[in-house]
Amino acid sequence: MSASGRTELLRTIYGLDPAQSGEVRVAGRRLPPARPDLAIRAGLGFAPEERKSEGLWLDWSLIRNTTIADLRRFRRGPFTDRASERREASRHLRSLNTRPDAPERPARQFSGGNQQKAVLARWLLRSCKVLLLDEPTRGVDVGARSEIYRVIAELAANGIGIVMVSSELAELLGFCHRVLVLREGHIVDELDGATSTEEDILRSAVPVHSTTKAG
């Protein structure tokens, strides 16, 4: 487990890892543990920190990376409606200002910021209810970061629940109504995002060890 256990918590909520205790509910409905397929059906989306190895199929096009969580909607009998798939994926990718506008290219040919936009576009297309974001702006440039911030703000304004893990304290305070501080997998503090400071978060996150003076 990492020092805080924050990534492990998101993975458990999404059903990638088994829960040792507790339960996950979406709109009052309890989700079975370790079933990400049922989590997706219930409206959960997940953008992992390791997007290259866990969030994307790098040799697939940006189109297929966007539609993969809802590919069934494009099925026409035993076939896939490629035109419809491309149209819907392109619409969501363009809404995120993905560059270059070449969604048929493999994901590996895009920058980290544009790869992250593809992961977000996937859950926009899926119309998820709750989006779990693990370090959503790590490894992206300043321009892409501002675009991702805009998307997150718009999603929240449209009623989508956002659960964000971030080591960027200003990012947490800029977006979150509540900030839960974890240490070794346990919640050690809950702070008001509107009134707290970075110093408040650090004070809760870093344990204070008592010192003894030598006599």
C-alpha cells in the first residue's frame, strides 16, 4: 500500500481491488465488491494515474479508446456501426479540444494531456454519474491542464459526482467541497475545501512525532 492508501481506495471503490471492509453505494444501490463491470453499469467511471498502462490501449485509435466502455451502443447485429462510433467519439474528443484532431490515430501518438482527454471523453460518452480521478493532471502540460480543469468544473456543474485524488494541494482546494486526508489507508481528517489552506492539509497529512530532550 502507498503511504496514504488513496489510490488503493479509488481502485476498491471502482471494484478493481477487493474491499477489506465497508461497502460502495451509488444512488442507494449497493455494488458487489471486485466487480468493475457492475460499477460501470451503475454509473462509475475511473481515470487511473497510470494512464498509459492502465487507462489506455496505446495501439488502438483514440476513437476506440473513447468508445470501449460503451461499445455495445454501436453494435448492429454482429457488426459495429463504425460511422456512428467515429462520430460520437469525435464529438466528445473535440469538446475537450483534443489535439491534433485526428482521432483515428493510435493513442501512443498523442501527448500525455491529450491521452488524458481521451480517458475523460470515454466517460463523457458513457454518461457516468460518478467520476473517480486519480492524479488527473499528472504529466500534462500547462495548456492541457487548464482544459482538464475546465472539463472537471463543467462535469461537476452538470451534476456528475467527482472524487479526486491529487498530490497538488491547490488542485484539491480549488475543486473540492470536502477534502479527506488519508494516512496508511485510514481517514485521519476531513476538511472544508472552501475554508481550508494547504497548511491545514499538510498538518493533517504529516504525523507530528514528539521529541525528547537529552538530560
